[in-house]
Amino acid sequence: ITIFVTTSNNFVENIRIELFDGLLNNIYFKTIFTIFCYLILINGSNFIDGMNSLLIGYFLLVLLSLLLLSTTNNLIIDINIIKKLIIFLFVLYILNVSGLLFVGDSGAYLISFIVGFILIKFTNDNPSISPYYATLLLWYPAFENLFSIIRKKFFKLNASDADNYHLHQLIFKFILKKTKLSKFFCNNITGIIINLFNLTIFILAIKYYFYTKYLILLIVLSTLIYNLLYIYLNKYLNSK
């Protein structure tokens, strides 16, 4: 990641906070910050790769949102590349949902890294785009990473220990308890439910891609719903 960032010249250039943007004018600071953003994204993406349809479905929605936004507003982006990636991920999605293909660590890292690069370039090439639009599109894996760190610190767990208390795992257990469906179907349903929620958030964001305050509100709303659902499911599953 360090080699790629330093040779590609594709950095996070601003976050619309004056003091922080001043720091981003420093090449060393913005290099470190961009690397940090990539690491948060790919690590969080690996965390959500626990259910069929979840990871690939999520990044399919991200790319579809970019395609819709750019074509309806004449924004700068390589449409052909986006379309090819969508077709490629859609084929992988069908295989993944069918249980014929699993993404794995390397797949999660690669897919999220490519999408992260596209989003950074997209926001840099289109000054009218709020950087928080890109943040919103990636809020879920990024927050999953942050929440896992907080959870391990709170319960004094080793950072390298496996974490089996992600939101998608709680939803999976809840559906499994409430229905008579097999684990295979509960697995896919979990991913679809989470992605339907994110689809709703992405649709709400498209109209206001330039309006930072509205996008921040959507990010806060998304994380709030995540936490409330997490608390409810955790209490329900532990009470049974």
C-alpha cells in the first residue's frame, strides 16, 4: 500500500475541515493519512467477509452508486472501467451466493483496495463531490473495523484474537433462531438484509452528493442504527 500510494500520486486531498486540510498540504502527512485510510478500509472489508453475498454485494452497490451519480451529473470517471468491474463483481456475486466461490482474505483486500483507489480519484477529479460522500459509501467496513477495536479494548481482548461478535454474525444467529431455515440460507439472507439497508442510505446520499452536512448526518444515522441494532441483538441472544 505504501509503495502504491507514493508512486500513484493519488492522495486524500481534503476533508473540508480547514485545520486538517492545512495538514494535508504536507506531502508526508497526506501520504500517511492516505495509507491509514486504505488500511482501515481493507481491514474492515475483511471483517465483513463473513457472510455470502455481503462483501461483494456491498461493493457492487458502491460501484453502482458511482455509476448512477456520474452518469446523471456528468462527473469525471472512467465509465468503462466501472462497468467492467460491476459485471465482474456481479458474476462473482452469483457464484458467492450459490456457495461456489468464497472471497477470502486476499479477495477482500483486493476488491476494497481497488474501490478505495477509485473513490479517492473520483473525489479528487470532481471538486463538487463532498469527500463525505466517499466516506458514506465506505462507512460500513470502516465502522466495523473501529467498533471491533473498541470492543476488544473494552473487553481486554488480544487484538489478534478472532472476533465472532460482528453485527452480521449477530443477525445471522438471530435469523437462525427465529426461522427453520438452513445455515446456508440464513447466511445469504443476512448479507442481503445489511446490503438493503446500505442501498437505502446510498440512494438518500446521491441527491446530496455535494452537501457535506447532510452526508455527515447520514453517516451519524447509519452508525446510530448499527449500534442500536447491535445492542438489541446482543441482549436478545444472551438472554436465550
